[in-house]
Amino acid sequence: MPWTRRHLLTLEELTLDEIDQIHTTAAAFKRTLKRSVKKVPALRGKTIVNLFLEPSTRTRMAFDMAAKRLSADVISLDGNSSSTTKGETLRDTAENIQALQADMIVIRHAAAGSPLYLSNILNIPVINAGDGAHEHPTQGLLDTFTMREHLGSLKGRRVVILGDILFSRVARSNIHALTKFGADVTVVGPSTLVPEWFAALGVKVSHDLRSALADAEVVMLLRIQHERQSRGMFPSLGEYTSMFGLNKTRASWLNPKAIIMHPGPINRGVEIDSDLADGERSVILEQVTNGIAVRMAVLYLCSGGQPEYVHATE
Ligand code: CP
């Protein structure tokens, strides 16, 4: 199947075949990253603008790195140094970026739906790097890519997402991808952060950590997203940790071969103990590294590239 999408806005709208195509392309790019010369000429002559109007370490640097490995020119703009601080609208900022001849825009924004909005007014591809609590599609793609590297097929695999599900775009994107792969997904945490209506997305909802973690093959921790919460969703961070933080005892309830994941940034000692975050079951830094290859695949395919070319350059 040829790749036909120009934008990457959500994982909800992608088919399983499309996710698989991104993963296959990412795997080929990952092999090129192991060579002494890591660059491929796939996007030579193209200019990619990373417009990050919300803070980011991993996503922004991985998109920068991915574009450079594809030989594109990259310009990064953040909220503090852009004219949005002077009252310019998102629409005007984006139209100016297009007028400056950018070939693609990668956007992170606090408002859900802003990438979709830009895709409707611009003529260049728009890539969602996280929009409010809505979606973070490249995170969901790199997380499922990492799971497939460790587990092979995800069909029937027991995956637990633990923490602040309600305000998490990472949880939503992973749920959309994992359910397409046929994984057995449970979301768990306090009832204020894990409402029952998540079951409508095809996952199990639990507030009982012990039964949720029992024999799970993957546990993905999520940070408490204070920046999106307008009121306290639990009495204190200490109470959250005592009830739902992952520690050595609770990790012993997992399947012995289980992997521990976290999209970052980590709040050590809150949702996860340091010895687990740095332990041998943790794949947290692998996730970060895989973010480069997965974003290379997304930038390349949405620029009009086809997977055959990548295999030919290997
Ligand atoms: N996982 C993630 O989105 O991290 P950053 O906010 O640092 O980009």
C-alpha cells in the first residue's frame, strides 16, 4: 500500500496498516542510524519548522535530530521567542511560517485540535507533536514500536497504563494504537484521574493496582499533569505515591519479563521509584532513542516518501 497521508494529526485516524508502515519504515531508518555516516539524503532541500508553543525536551530534540538525519534544514521556534508573546495569533504565526517557504510544520500546542486547525488552513504537511490532553501521536508510535521490539506481536499482550489518564495525551494515543494491535489494555489510577468512560475506548478501567498489575507484560507510568488540572484531583502527591506509585514490591506483581515504560518527563519518587526507572526492566531511554527513527519515518512519509526508498538506501 502506498503512503497517502500528508498530515499526522492523531493515531485514532490511522489504520493498523498505516501504523505498521510507519514502524517498518522506522525500523529501516533505525538501522541507518547505526552506520558511521548516519545521514540519509531523503529530505535534502526541504525545510522543516518545529513550532513548540509548550515546553518539551524529548519530542522537540528528537524531531530536530530526525530532520537533520534526513538532511532537511530545521528551524525551531518556541513560545518565549516567537511573536505570539506580542499577541500574534496561531493562524498568523503559521501562515508566516508557510510564507517563509517552510515545507512542513511540526507543532506542539496547549490547545487540543490546533494541529487539525492548521491542517485546514495551510498547504504544507502538519505534524502533531502533542495538542493539549488530546493526542501525542509520535509518542504512541514510538511506544508501540518499542513494545514490538521487546514483545513481538502485541495481540493479546497485557499492557497497563498507570497514572493520570484523564489529562494524558500520551495515554489516548497509546490506547488508540494498542487497541488496533489487539492488546489487552488496562488503565489504572485514582477514580478522579481514571474515569469509567475510558472503557468506551476499548480498555479495562481499574482502580485496584494489585489486580491491574498482576502478570502484566508492560507497565507504562504517567506523570501527574498539574499544568492541565484546574483543581486538586487527589489529596496530596504523597498520598498518590502511597496508593499508586510504582515501587519494588508493586513491580514484583508484574510478569517476570515485564518491561517498564515512561514517556517522560519523570517525577522520580512520585509515580516511579528511581531504582525502577534506572533498573534493568526499564526501557525508558530506549523509548527516547526510538523517537528519532519513528519521527524520521513520519517526516519522510508525510513529505511524500515511500517505504521502498528507505530499504534501497540501507
Ligand atoms: N514525552 C514527551 O512528550 O516529552 P517532552 O514533553 O519532553 O517532549
